[in-house]
Amino acid sequence: MSAIVRLENVHAAYGQEPILTDVAAEAAAGERVAVVGPNGAGKSTLLKVLLGLVPHVIGHVEVAGQSVTPGHPPSGVAYVPQSQVMGLDMPVTVWDVAAMGLLRRGFWPKKPGPKERAEVARALVAVDMLEWREELFGNLSGGQRQRVLIARALIRNAPVWLLDEPVTGLDAPTQEVIEHLIDGLRTDGVAIIQVTHDLEPARLRQFDQVWCINRRLVGRGSFDEVQKRGILADTFGVPVGKRSEGKEGGGADVPSGALSV
Ligand SMILES: Nc1ncnc2c1ncn2[C@@H]1O[C@H](COP(=O)(O)OP(=O)(O)OP(=O)(O)O)[C@@H](O)[C@H]1O
């Protein structure tokens, strides 16, 4: 399978300090990748490298057939940032935020026509937020905001999705809804690169690959591979532990504290 996301010998920095060193990884269409690692490991930075948002990058970055360089984001990408980093004091409605999905497709600042409006409405229906369309985005709960950001991404109709902790802080039913929506994209051949702090084995087994990041790519593979080879434990900075027998879900050799982040 050919890669739709490819990183080769990638080094990245915002200033003098290197944040990521010598990262090489790839994902194919229809694959879902979990990006895991401790706080400050460089997970969000990795997504930003794929978006062309990190100012200093050495190496080869390719997304949806395009070479990505700083300041030149690829066009075939939908990005769902952590919802708490969105400006909540701006007077924008749910509809406005979702309609920003049209932004990179030549419909801005031109007024969207009936076809584009129908597209925005369809995306809001998909996340069950159409009736909130006139509400200010900043007045929504975390879960509602996340649904709107997913709607915005759906409108992009992109072959690659980058998601930064899309379900962190949400209640279990809302997590289920959003996870189900994201997972459904795989059947359309979308490659999904998702930062997550959820290290539950049952969850991570749903991903095709787990990329373990701690300022470098410590390793990657299926959850069972990275767990068995001690890569997960190394990523979180503890010695390779013994496999915890009899633990529900197979037991991950990761620090217990890491399981609750
Ligand atoms: N815009 C920026 N300018 C300078 N340094 C930055 C910038 N963004 C992030 N960093 C630094 O890069 C490092 C990695 O940050 P990053 O947000 O990528 O980590 P992370 O693994 O996503 O962390 P977390 O799990 O806490 O969200 C941190 O030391 C952070 O301070």
C-alpha cells in the first residue's frame, strides 16, 4: 500500500531548541494512527509539521501527494485542533465555524451559494448540531464544540485528517459518538492521524498503528507490537516492565499514571 502521509528524517524546531529529531513514519489511505507520548513530547508539533505550521523543518514531509514545507500547508488535509485552543471570545456562530471548512476551497471571502450552504447544513446534521447553528461557538460545551470542529473538517472532504485529542475531556457517550464518526472515515479511505492520551489497550487496538513519540519516534507498529517490544514503556520513560497477566484487556506495560492522562 502506498503512503498518503510520509515523514522521512524529519527534524523540527520552533526556534533554537529541537522539538522533534529524526522522525520517519508513514500511513496509507484508510489507516488510523494513534500518536501517543507524554506531555511535551512533540505530538501536537508532529501534526503541525504535517500542516506546514512549524517554522524550521529539515527532512521530507509529504501529505496527500504534496511536499509540505514551512508556510505551505497541503490542501488535502482536515485539521481538528484541541477545542480549548480555539478563541472562544470571538463573535462567531456554530454555522460560521463549520462554514470555515469551505475556506481553502476558494469560497472565501465570496459568499457561499446554495450548494455550499447545503454542504454546511449536511455536516452539521452529521454531528447533530444543526439546531444550534445560530448559537455562539464560545457558548457551547466542550463536546458540542468538538462536534462543530468535526463538522468543519467533514466539509473539507479531505483524504487526510489530523486530530489533536478530539475526545479529551468529553463524557463517555459523546466520546463514543465522535470516535464512531472518526472511525467511519476509514471506510472512505481517509488516513487519520490522531493524537490521544487514552492508553487503554482496547482503545489502542482499534488503531492500525501506534506512533510512540518522545521528541523522536521511539517506535511504531500495532498496539500489540509496540506493547510487546517495550516501546510504549520506553516512550513514557520507565523501564520495560513485565506484562501484567490477567489484567482486563491484556494489560499495557505503561506507567499506571500514564493510563489516566
Ligand atoms: N509555538 C511554539 N513555540 C515554541 N515552542 C513550542 C511551541 N509549541 C510547542 N512548543 C514546545 O514544543 C514542545 C512540544 O510541545 P507539543 O505541544 O508538541 O507537545 P505535546 O506532546 O503535544 O504535549 P501535550 O501532551 O502536553 O499536549 C514543548 O516543549 C512546547 O513548549
